[in-house]
Amino acid sequence: MEYTILILLLPFLSFLLIGLLDSRLKPGAAGTFGTVVTGIVAALSYWTAFSYFGGGRNAEGLFPTMIPWNAEWLPFGGNLHIDLGILLDPISVMMLVVISTVSFMVHIYSFGYMKGERGFQRYYAFLSLFTMSMLGLVVATNIFQMYIFWELVGVSSYLLIGFYYTKKEAIAASKKAFIVTRFADLGFLIGILIYGFYTGSFSFTPDSAVIGSAKVFLPIALGLMFIGGAGKSAMFPLHIWLPDAMEGPTPVSALIHAATMVVAGVYLVARMFPLFIGYAPEVLHITAYVGAFTALYAAVVACVQSDIKRVLAFSTISQIGFMIVSLGVCTSADPHEGGLGYMASMFHLFTHAMFKALLFLGAGCIIHAVHSNEMSAMGGLRKYMPVTHITFLVACLAIAGIWPLSGFFSKDEILAACFGFSPVMGWVMTFIAGLTAFYMFRLYYCIFWGKENKELHAEHTPHEAPLTMTIPLIFLAVVTLFAGWIPFGEFVSSNGQAYHIHIDWAVAATSLCVAAAGIAIATWMYLREDRKVADGLAAKFSGLHKAAYHRFYIDEIYQFVTHRIIFACISTPIAWFDRHVVDGFMNMLAWLSNQCSWLIKGMQSGNVQKYGIWFLGGALGLTVILLLI
Amino acid sequence: MEYYLIVSTIMMFVGIYGFLTRRNLLAMLIAVELILNSVDINFVVFNRFLFPGQLEGFFFSLFAIGISAAETAVAIAIIINIYRNLRNIQVRNLDKLKW
């Protein structure tokens, strides 16, 4: 399996080539090159998955963990060293497939979406960089390699959010994303260092003998690592960057901020799962509560947003909340006894990546057609864009959890896991699932049904997107239709043993009813052109509506804390100290030498013979001194 | 021996006096040569009278003559360049680089 190194090297080469040649390369050539490379990577990933899972289980009933390629990079002495390598195990292989598929689709799609944009080559170069770093993140052999690629992913996300660098909001959004995630990564780094210090290695599976002495600090280290994961995965209260990140090009939102990068936090927790479950189950349950709150918060906010990409962004936050909850409610490593959530979370990650990418790409088509993100510019689009309409509907049904689409299966497993943990958690998550159905169908009706914005459409008739944009939609829709039937538990489960998924029909029926209720309410409120009910409700609960529309003022709170408290009370005095004391001392040194120079400058008369006199006088003086002593 | 040393001392101070009072670069160069030659004489004299069996002093004076020849060549090259640029080799006018 040594060829797996190519999965990392090819996108990197493509990044270097496109990035260095930049505008010397024709846009078409750059795009084709990037797409072909990603296609090869996708093919290699499929082949890897096929041969890995086809290789069969070993005697213990596990898929063997393979390290086909490894290099010691930074030895620190002792057992502590940082390696760079490739690790294949069920979840990393699964992630390879997800990332390369979505990345490939986005590459194709961007041909149509980004056509004629300035910086087309730059865009493809960054996409390649992102693909490389995300793939490197999932195949990391140790926590430090993961951290390196984690930061690379953050950088490429920053670059792509700020792609339209002449737009003020885009720059602000990219900075916000970078700073917030960087701030969270500080926790991650400290966690890694504590982990490395007490266990003496950066490996994911340290010796159990070593852990004995590190038991006290392991929960702290894992908790800090989760903060890093929460930053990337936009968990409350570090979620503020994700809605703003929608300023980037829509395919980027689909790839980075829906399908792959934002689930890195989930992947991190899943990767550290054996340690979490073995040594810090309390921390794991805390993550569950954080996830549940995030899911609820984001779902409520998503119900009232008017920008379609913002709705999808909050929906993403909510769904990631689902995955984190699902991991957090695990109580043992055995999938039959409380370890179901692990499998459910990974399954939902897989299906969510597909249908959320589909939703974003569909939203991209719509934005492409009406040149606006606002719902008010849409309505009645089903006549103009049949392909987008159907695929969008498929994705909405999937995320709402309707049988037999993929979302149903994974969400059902998550709900079953939650009910297994505590009934309260189960009901809360079921309620959020209903909310999900509601806001997705609100979005759907507002875009494709309802009142048409005649004035806007008269100027510019919406039209179906070109083939390069619809083919990825159709492909992802097909995946969304059938991915639920993948026997996922056979491949991925919390202890590696095969787990046969069986649908708990009591839970499934409840969630189906709730989803159907959500859809029905959305239909009742938004299908008709006048939307009397919706407007009436908004007017009646105007305070709540306004608060939710402003995302419960979390951004304003951040603004207040950073500007009024941190900047005003801490940073300003420090800045004053730096300006006046540190700089002042340096300035004083410079001033002193300046003054001394003024004093002696008269000696530089430019008269050679005067110099001669001074020289002779000095030499004589020295001689006299030497003679006397 | 003293006579030789008196001659070299006189040459030395004549050279220093010339170096400090002449205004012309060429004249100053000649004065510097006088100083160097007085030192050469000293070398030879001390070698001849104090260590007659050895030759270091002679060699040193040969070295010094060789070096001073090279140094003169460099100095004259510099002076010629100064003259080309400024049309003048009066030393009091050469104060372009002062602060």
C-alpha cells in the first residue's frame, strides 16, 4: 500500500505547480490539471478503501491498522519523536473516500461556478493545498502530525474565505475564522504538549503501562484537545466564525465549511476515542452536552435566517453538534453496550458530508442564477431550475431524516445512542431533528415555491446551471439516495469488531413522525404565497425572532468582550508600556549615542594633516606612558 | 653607530615635519618615504652593530623597501584619481567626506 503516499503528494505537487505558474497558466489548463489530479487522488482513495476493506479482518476480528509509510522527522530523545507518515485504519480510510469524493466534485463544479473570475488559477491552487492538508490530517500517524496538517487546513481555509480579497466582509470573515480557530488551537497545542510530556509519546495509542502514571493529566490533555476540535468544528461558543465564513466562494463553503474541515473536530474526538472512553469518560460526556447545546442553538437560529448560505451554515453547526453528541454519549467501547454512538457519529459524518455538500452546491447554483444570497430574491425557482430543484429536495429530505435516504439511517443510529445514554438527551435530540426538518423545508419552500420576485427575475431570468455544475449535483444526489444502505457498522465501529446495524423502529418511528411534523409545519407556513402564519408568528414573538435573527447576540457579546474588556483594559496598558517603556529605553540608547556623536563630530575636520598630528601625538603619548610604566 | 642613528633621527623628524607642513599630496608622500627610509637605516644599523652574526635586520629593510614601493604605487594611483576628479591635489581642499 506504499502508493498511498501519492494521495498526499499529488495534490501538493498540483498546488506547487498551479501556484507557482499562476497567471502564466491558462485558467482552463489550471482547472483541468487540478481536477485531473484530484480525480486520480479520488481513484487512489477508492482503490485504497477497496483493498483495505477487501483485505479482510485479522484473527481478532479487526481490520488491521496499517502504517504503509513512516519517517521519523524530529527526534527529541527518548521515545518522544514526531513522525510523518500514513496511517490506515477504518476511519481514516473512510475519511479518505469522503474527502477525495467531495473535493473532486467541488473541483468539477468550480469550473462552472468560478468561470471568468479573477484569480481562477489561485483558486485551484488553494483547493489543491486544502485537499492535501485535509488528507494529511486524516492519515496522520500521530497527534503532532495531525496538528501540523490541522494548521495547514486552517491556513487554506483562511486563504479561501478571503478569496475575494477586494471585498471588505470577506477579509473580515477570513480574519475572524483564522483568529477564532487559532485561539482554539492554542488549547489543542497545550493539550498535545501535556499529553506528550506525561505519556512520553505523541502516538494515538500509548503503552498502557505508561498511561498509569499519566492518569491524572490525561483528562486535562484530552479536554484541551477537545477545545481545539470545538474551534474547528464550530462548537458553541467558538462557532462564530463559521456563519461569516460563508463570504468565501460557495464551492469552498461546500468543501471546507460543510463536508470536510469542520468535521475535523469530530474526527479528532473519534481518533482519541479509546483514550476518552478508557481514561476520561466524564470529559467525553461534557462534549456531549456542549454538542447538544450547540445543535439546539444553531437549529433555532437557522429557523429565522434570511441568507440561504447562513441557514446552511447554522444547519452544518447543528449537524456537527449531532455528531459530537453521538460520540459523547458513548459509555463503553462495545457497540452493543453503549458504544453505538461512535459508529453512528462516523456514519452521520459520512452521509452529512455528501448531502450537505449537495445542499451547498445547490445553493451555489441558485446564487449563480439569481446573483443574490437573500431569500427575498428567490421564490418560485422550481420552474427555472429543475435539476437543482430535485437534487436540493433529495438533500433536504435526507437531512430531515426521511426513510430511505441516507440521513435517516445515520440520524436514527444517533438518536438510538442518545436514548441509550439518557431519555432526556434522546428527546432533546429528537426535537432538534424535528427543527432540522422544519428549517430545511422552510428554506426549500422559500427558494423553490412561494412568491416569485418578478421585478428581479424580469431583469435577469434565472436559468439552469451549466453541465459542469449539475453533474456533481446529480452524482451527490445519487450517493445521498443510496448511502444509507451501506452496512456501515461492518466497516467502522467503536471496538473495530463488525457491528450489524439494526434499526430500532421505536426510535425510528418517533424521529420519522417528528420529521414529518416539522416538514408539515414548514409546508403549512411557507408553501402558500402570502405566508400569513409565518409573518404573524414573527410579529407575535418579535423579541425572540429578532434575537434569533441576530444569532442571540453572541457576536455582539464577543465584540464587547474583546473590544471593551480585553482591548481596553488589558491591551491598551500593555501597548502603552511597550510604546513608552520598552521602546523608550531603546530610543534613549539611540539618543545618547546620537548626542555623543554630535560632541565629537568636530574632530572629523577632513584635514589630513590634522589627523596626522593627532596620530603622532597619540603615538608619542603611548610611548611616554609605556616608558614610564 | 651613533652617527648613523643621528642621521636617521634627523631624516625621521624632517619627514614628520614635511608630512605635517606640506600642502601638496605629492610632497607629503615624499615626506612619508623619508620616514620609512630612516627606519630602514635603523634596521640595518642595529643589525650591523648589535647582532653582526644574523641577517634579520637586513631582510627587514629589504621587505620594508619592497612594501614602501608598493605602497607608493597605490598612493600615486589614488592621488592621480583625486586629481582627475577634483583637478586639485592641495590637501586642504580634500574635505569632501567630512561629516
